[in-house]
Amino acid sequence: MQHRLTTLLAGCLLSSSVALAQEPAEVPDLAPTKDTPMPSKESEKEAPEAKVAKAVVGKKAPAFSLKDTKGKVHNLSDYSGQYVVIEWFNPGCPYCRGIYKEGIVQDTRKKMRSVDPDAVYLTINSTANQPEDFIVTQSDSFLADHEQKDIPVLMDYDGTVGRLYEAKTTPHMYLINPDGVLIYAGAFTDDRNFTKGTESMNYVVTAARQDTSGEQVAPAEVRPWGCGVKYADGASRRGGGRRGGGKPPKSP
């Protein structure tokens, strides 16, 4: 009897050991089976940053917000319902000096007010090849010397807005209509050497007149002329520039 109980107990112990040996151990990072859904590749990637659409003629002008040399903030949206002329500006550029010396800017502002009494004229300075404080002072002094100190000079020292609008030269002109659509981009006039004065073909004014009368703006884009914009990375983006014929005007 005792021998039988001993045999049964030994059998139970053996069975328990076998059962324990057959239980799977917890193994981390088991390989997925064919029924295990694989993680999405998209979930492993960081969401890309939203890209701001660059300026395109015929489409809404990209929004921007810049401080002028006096510290006032200008949002493009502030001028909704008005024609907005934008000149990429650098008072150290002989072409920019020329459009003021020859009265092109002054004549444009006068004619734009005849199209829209509330028309706005802005300049944006993306020049970054000299200290910012100097550029601010130079800009204000230049406009005061040409009796245009009421024109705001918006500072774009890091070039963000210049690149957004792909401004290549000073001057590079843009016209935005009251609906906020960019309707013209390019050269100021057809007279890069300033031989015609105010009798030159003014593309900005022509575009405004065509738009306000319901006509299709033509030309809506013209290769810009002037000095290359001096961006912060040291790259100068050129359009018409001094290449393609013609000499730069003499500094006043």
C-alpha cells in the first residue's frame, strides 16, 4: 500500500514538471505572425510642416506681416479692398535711386490714386549685406531726401517675405487688387535705362487700369530689371539685372 502511494505521488510530481516545462515563457519582442498587423509607415514619420504657397500671379497674394522702419506692424490683410503696390527696395541700388530721381515712383503714386483714391504704396527691404540699423537709417534718409517719407519701408531682413514672393531685383514690382489677388509681377516700366521719363510704359499703372475696368491684365508678368536682392544667405537673386543689354543708370 505504501509503495503504491509513493508511486502515485512520484507520478503526480513528474506530470507537474512536464506541464510547467510545456508552458511558454514570456519572451519580449516576439516576431509578428502573418495575422499581426504591421505598424503604418506614416505613423513612424513625423508629420511634415505645412508649406506656405508662394506668390503666383492670378491667385491670392500670400499673407505677410512686417514691421516698418518706425516699428509699426503692417499686415497685408490691413489693406483688403484696396490696390496695393509693392516695390522691393534698396536705396543703395542705382536702379532704385533712378526710379525716384526720375519721378517714376511719384508719378505712379499719383496715377494709382486716380484709379483708387485709397491705393497703397509699400516698399519692402530684404537687403541683408549690411547691418540692419544702417539699412533702416539709410532707407528713411533716402525717402526723406526724395520727399517720399510717407512711404512705409517694411523690413524683411531675414528675407522670408522676399523668398515667399520670389523677389529677384530692386525694384521688383507687385500689384495686388482689392480682392487680394496678385495681378501683376515684374518690371516697373519698359525703360530700364531711364531715357523716357514718365512717358515710359508703366506696367503697374496699366495693370491697375485694366483690372478696374474689367479687362484682362496684360502683360501680367514681365522680367524684372534692377540689382539683385541681397538676401541674408549671401545669395543675390537676379532677374533682368545688368544682363541682357543696357547699362545701369548713374547714381544721382
